[in-house]
Amino acid sequence: MPPEVVSSLVTGAAGFLGSHLTDALLSANHEVIGIDNLSTGRITNLKTGLENQRFRFVRGDLMTLRRLPRVNYYFHLASPASPFAFQENPIGTLRVNAEGSHRVLEAARRSDGRVLIASTAEVYGDPDVHPQRETYWGRVNPIGFRSCYEEGKRYSEALATAYRRTYGLDVRIARIFNTYGPRMEPGDGRVVSNFIVQGLRAEPFTIAGRGQQTRSFCYVTDMIDAIVRLMAASPRVPTPMNLGNPTEVTIQELARIVALILGVPLKTRRIPAAQDDPRQRCPDVSNAKRYLGWTARVTLEDGVQETADFLRRRLAE
């Protein structure tokens, strides 16, 4: 039987996903310890948590903290995730996904805890299989501009799998597809926040290439629900597991939707396509539906509206 009070550790707790996860765990009466060096996270994202007696925040670098606490659940989300952030700090990105994952897995092994590793759809690279299933091995450029993030996450998955096979550690790997929502940084280089900010500033929407590349966008509350369900599921659930919204849109269509919601004309500025930018990205979420009973519920239009409201307030501040 699980303990009455579940204790959880969230690395990257002040980040976009980490702060929403922290709020969800506190709402479920967990005792939560959040760790973040605030290199890409914001302490203001944790406003709700800092007002809760069951939350403790540790500002520090995951690789240099002396010892991680003993808890029931370890959620490892620490890593730069936006293209601007991981390309600005490629060595740190690789280290937190390699050494940082090792520290979390070791702490869980000592505590007989359960671990969720936040991986990414980037492990599939520029895929030649569509939609992407968990059995697909991917097509990644190991020395490209995105490789620090892609290969860092692939290593993290491999290390977690080795811990499961060697020690019987209860590990779950979440392959997270494009997620958006409030608490995104206005200048983080992700396409949803880019388009919203450009629209709010009456600037043209910057589109790489022809804009026919596709993405599948999952609203943050849906993603957090999936992550919590994956951690709470039976140890027999298959892992890694894709988590994301399977509704696929082109970048050009996303620009049209954002312009419509903001009530601005659709003006675009074309730039060359980025190196190794995936042409298609869409998850096969059959396993999430079957084993977690999970489906994404928030429409792109509703999610963009909520995100735009948040970013409008942020820009005003």
C-alpha cells in the first residue's frame, strides 16, 4: 500500500512544466521538494507553491547539490527545453541529462523510489516514420545544432533503462511532444509563444521555410495530467510512452489560428529553415489511451487563447 502522504521531488521545478507539475502534486496533497538553479526557470512560477507549507524549494544545481533527499516519487524535468536555451548552453544541457539523470536515478535506487524521466519527441529527430510510435528508433544528427538536447535525452532514456534492467528500479520515461500554455517565456524561441508575442507586438509572424512542417500541440494542463497518470500507473505499463496531442497542424496554419484569435492581420516573414528541423511531428498515443485512459482535451484554439492572455499580462509587466 502506498503511504498516506506521498513525498515527491521535482527537478526543474521553476520551469514551465515543472511549476505546473508542482502545483498539481500539491493539489493532490503530496509533500513536494522542488529543485531549480533558475537558469531558465522563474521563481515567480512557483508563487502558489511557495505559499504552501507542504512545499520546499531548493535553489541549486542538480550536479553539485551534496545529496538528493529520500522521497517516494522522483520527477526529473531539469533541462533547458527551448531551442534558444539548449543551443545557448549545449554543455550544460548534455550534463543535466547525463549526470543529472544519474544523480536522480541513484537517489531513487537508494530510497527504493519511483522515477519519471522527462524525455522528448526530439529523440525521434527528423523522422521518416509518421506518426511516431515508441518502437521507432529515430533519425538524429548526433553532431547537429540540436544534438545536445536530442542526444542528451536519448542518453537519459538509455541510462534509465539500464537502471531498470540492472537494479529493478521502477522507472517511467515520458516522451513529451510539443507543449504550450501559461508560464512560457516570451522569448524562448518556441513557435506558439513566438507567434503570440509577435502578434501582440503587431510584428510579422516569423516562419521558417515554407511553413508546411507540422507539429502537434498539447496544452499544459493535459500534459501534466498525463505525466501524473504515468507516474501513478502500474509498474507494468510500457515505457517509454508518448505523451502529446495527436492533432497535427502546419506551422502556416498555426500562424493563421493565432492571428485569428488575437484579431490581427496575418503578416509573415520568411526565414531559412533551421538545420535538422523536423518536417513532421505527431505522436501515436495509443499506449497513453490504453494504459492511462488519457486523451488530450483542450482544443488548440482554447489553449492559444489562454496562453495569449498570460503573455499579454507578462508583456504589460
